[in-house]
Amino acid sequence: MTMEIDLINKSYYKKVLDENKNGHSLQILGDMFMDEKKKETPEYSSIRYAQGEVYYLNKDYEAAIFKWENISDDDLKPWAKKNIADAHYEMDLLAIAEDYYKAVDTSSVVLKTEVLIQLFSLYIKLGKLEKATETIQSTVQLNPDYSGVTDMAKGFYEKYQDWGNAVKLAVNEAIRTKSLTWFSTLEGYIEQGHTVKIEPAFFNEALLALFEIDTFRFESFSTILWSSYRESDLYFQWLKEINKLLLNIDLKSSYIWKRFPDAFKETYYELVSGKFLIKEFSGLVQGHFSNWLRVSSDTDLLVSSTAVLAWDHIFPANIDADLVSEAENLLNMARNDQGNIGDGIELLESIKMWAKDQGLLDELSIHIKLVMEEHNIEEKTISNTLFIIKKSIEFLMQKRIEIESSIVDHIELNEELLAKLNGMHHHLSDMEEEKVLSIQKSFGKIKNDLRLEMMIKIPELLRNCSDLVKEDSDFGNIHVVLNDEMNNRISKYMEETALLYFREAAQGWIEDSERELKDCQANLNEMSESFNNIYTEKNIQLDCDFRVLEDWRRDVGRMTNGVVNLTKANIMMRYTPSQLVLKSAGKLFGTLSKSKEILQSKYKQFIEGADYSQAAEDIIYPFMQQLELFEKTLERDISMVFTNPFEVLNKTIEKAKVDIDKDKKSLKYLRRNPELYRDPLKIFELKLCQYEIMTSLDERIYESY
């Protein structure tokens, strides 16, 4: 090893130097080289190797490399190659240095270790942290006892926060060296939270090793690890592993456990705090109770033994008879610390808080009051408090059945209500459709009757204008006179007859429509009243909106009030062949008496025999267009009457659907997860049982419970 130390430190040259020669090391080695050269079979390797070291130490790296490249000695050659890599490393030629380090071929564990250490430094310098990690792991695996190797690995992992490898190193070294220093390092990692995602079984071997070294440190280390897992997803896995481990080792009855009793007690109370479902941890209790009893001292036995007995009473299938028997025996050794009233009140308050979360606090409070009145309870004693707790749990157990029954009833009620609402919705739709058709039809009849009347009366009125043609008429201008008079008579007819008829008919139509719509409202009121009498909590009011009636009255008034603004029609001013002939004849013969008689006759025949249907169409078109536009809006207007009832029904239907869906989900959840309600009550019952055992160690009282 001395030789290897010299090679590592590059001080091999000191052993090569001829102490009989004086001068600088390079000069002496040079002289030695020349002396060696004179020999019959010279061997230069040791001298060249030493020269290389001196050149290296004087930072003449190229000269050093030259010397080391010419080493033929099998023992020195691997070290020379490693030194060549060192020289390139110093010249910052890292890629070349890496190649030389990797090329070193040796059976020497020391040289292999040195090469790995150098590669490790090189990779850090290059920023290749993954390769650095692989290299330092290989180094530790190869030669963990080599000076500074594990500390080097530890420092590297901590610097780059590679806590997984840091923990793994600490565990392995703690097991290998059995050094408390490494266990202290591991404790630090645990307290800093670097181990919470590691499977608890990973620490089993380290725990066993520490148990053999130092029982107190084992207990301390275990409870630190215990605390770290408490809020993690691996908590139950930890409890399983620690209990399995403790069951398989001799816990040394002579040793008084200082931290384990509290750890087991706190864990037990946490398990039964309501934070977890019973099925989640019931498989752990056998091992937990067994170890808890083993580590309990006289002062702790009351809690641990009564916890076992209470659990056996509430969940008899979870723990074996031997454990129950052991708990009974240990209970006789327990210090007889009687329970106090405060413990019972605290349990009762926790029951009330749970009932509040379930929306049952008011009912529970009333029940407690009735129980107290029925059994005369004035004062807060332990036995009275236990009795109230017992009755409270029984009451809440019964409420679970009532809650499910209530949800079922609520679903059935809402489904019945939904069917009724859908029926009302269909009825309302039919009612709306019926009223749209009825009101549109009645208005359409008024419009069509008026049109037919005007198409008859206007041509008749125009034909009657033939009485205006006299023998003394000015036949040259009579067509103008006739056209004006025809328009006047049409205007008068429209004002005094047609519009009057429409106004009266439309007002009657509005009154009839109002009666029909009011009948609908009465029908809806009757439906609402019937519905509200049945479903008192779902009060609905189906109020129609009759403002549209005022809109119709306003529209009718607008269409009929004032003088009708009719465009003057060119009835006699058209240029038909017959009119052209009459006009021309009038101008030519209008002054001849015999011709006037003929013209009078012809004009009369023309006026009385003309087809006025198109003229009538043109005259009534503007007015009829207003009526048709009004008619087209009726469906929308009538729908507006029923908008509110539809909205009320739709909202109520949607609310019923939501309630049904919500209740069905609640019922499904309740039936699928009955333990969500049942477990807390079973836990309360468990605590009550333990509390009763603790407050009275009389076996007869325990058996009667």
C-alpha cells in the first residue's frame, strides 16, 4: 500500500532518486537515465515514470505526458496512463482526459478507485451530473472504505439535492458500518422530509441493525420515522411494517420503552378519530394491539388493555382470543386511574359535533333533553353521562334508517310531482295551441268577410256612378269628373261603412279573445290550486300576461281612426281601348245634341258593364295589408300570454329533476358506502365501551355492558 500511496501522490520519484548524487531532481534523474543507458539490458521505465512526475509537479505537462507514454513496465503502465489523463485534466483537455481514464486497465482496486474519483470530478466540471452520479455510485460500491469516498458521495448528493441517493447511501452505510453517525445523518434526512415517499420496508434492515446496536436509538429513530409518515400516503404501510418488525424481535422486557407507548397510543386514537374508515385500518389492529401491550409500562397499561377489550367487544372478529386474554390479565396490573367526568363530556361533545355536520344536531339535542327528563338526570355524573352517550348513539343509529327512508320517500314524491308537472305542461301547450288556432281563425273570418264585402260593395258603388252621366254633361271632360266622384264615393264608403264594420267586429273579437284567455287563466288557477293543495312545499302560480289585449286595442284604433289615407285611383283615367274611344268621341261630338244622347247611353253602358275587380283590389290592398301583418303577429302575441306559466312550469320541472337526481345520487352513495355514516357511530360506541371499562374495573360491570 505504501507503493500505491506514492503513486497516488506522484511521489514515486523520491524512491527512484539516487541519494548519492547531488543536484536538481531532473538533473539527477537525467544522470541516472544516462547511466542506465550504458547497461547491456537497460530498463528505463522507473526513471521515465519518475521524470514524468517531476515534470508534472513543475507543470510541464507535455514533457510529463511524453515520458509516461514510453513506459513499458506492466506494473507502472496503468498508473502512467492514469497520470497522462491527470495531465490532460490539468490542461483542461477534459475530453482527452476522459478517454485516457476509461482506457486504464488494471486489477488494482486502489487504482480503479482513483480513476473513478478523477472521472467523478471531471464529470462535475463538465456539468454531466448523471454520469457523475453513476461514477460515484460505482466508486462506493467498489471501495466504500477508501478514504473520503462515502463523504464525497454524501456531499455531492446533498449539494445537488439528490435526496433519493443520499438516503440510500446513508441507509447502506448505516447497515454496513453500524455507525451511529450514519444513523444520525439518516435521522436528519427524515426530519427534513426527504423520506416520506420511500416505501417503509426500505428501512427494515437499518432498523434491525440499529436495534442490535442501541435500543434507545432504535426507539428514537423509529418514532422519528413514524412521525414523518403520519401525514403521508404511506402511513398505513408504515404501521404494517413497524408492527411486523416489532413482532419478530425480542423487545427486551427489561428495557422501559420511553417513546413507543405514546406513539402507539396517539396512533390508535388517530385511527379511531373518524379520520379513516374502519375497513381501512381494521387489518392493522391485531399487530398494533400486540405491540402496544408489549411496550406498555404500568402507567400505560390501563389505556392499551382497555382499548383491546373495547375493540373485542365491538368488533370481536378482528383480534384473537389470546390477545384478549393477555389484555384482561394486564388490566389487573394496570394502575387504577378512574376516568373523570371531563372525558365523558368530551366524547358527548364530539358526538354532537358529528351530528351537526350531518344536520342532526337539533334533533339530537331534543332527544337528549327528553332522555334527561324521562330518567330525571339533574347533575353531571359519570354514569349519567355514559347513559346519555349510549342513548345518543342509539338515536343516531336509528336516524340512519330514517334518513334512507326519507330520501326514498322524497324521490317518490318528486317523481310523482314531475309526472303531474309534465301533465300540466302538456295541457298548457294544448291550451296555447287551441287558443292560437281559435283566435287566429276568428280574426281571419273578420278579415275575409270584410274583404269579401268590400270586393262586392266597391264595384257596385262604382257601377252606380253611371247616374252621373247626363245629356247635358261635358263629355269632353266627363271622365275626369267621374274619376273624382268615384274616388270620393269610395273614400266615404271606407270611412262610414267598411272601417266602422271592422272596428265593431274587431272590438267584438278582442272581447271574445279576452274571455277565452281569461277562461284559460281560470283553468290554470284551478290547476295551480289543486297542485298547491297536494304539494304544499312546491307552491306555484301560473299567471298569464294580458297586456297583449291592450296592444290589440291600440292597433285596431290605429288602423281605423281618422280619414283613411287612400291613394287616388285611376278608375276612369285608364287608357283601355273602350275608354280611348269614349274620350275621343266626347271631344268630337260632345257639343252635338243628337250625339250627346248617344254618348250618354254609351258612357252609362261602359260604367255599368266594366270589370272593377282589379280596381277594387288595388283600392283595398293597403288596408288589407295592415290586417294581414297584424294577423301574422297573433301567434307570437298569444304565446306571450302564456310565457310566464311556461317559465314557472319549466323551472319547477327542472328543479324536480335536479332534486330527483340529487336524491338518487345521495341514496346510491349512502347504500354503496354505509360505513360513512355507520363507522363514526361505531367508533363512538367503541370509545364509550373503553370509557366504561376504564371508569369501572369491576368485572361484573364490564360483563353486563
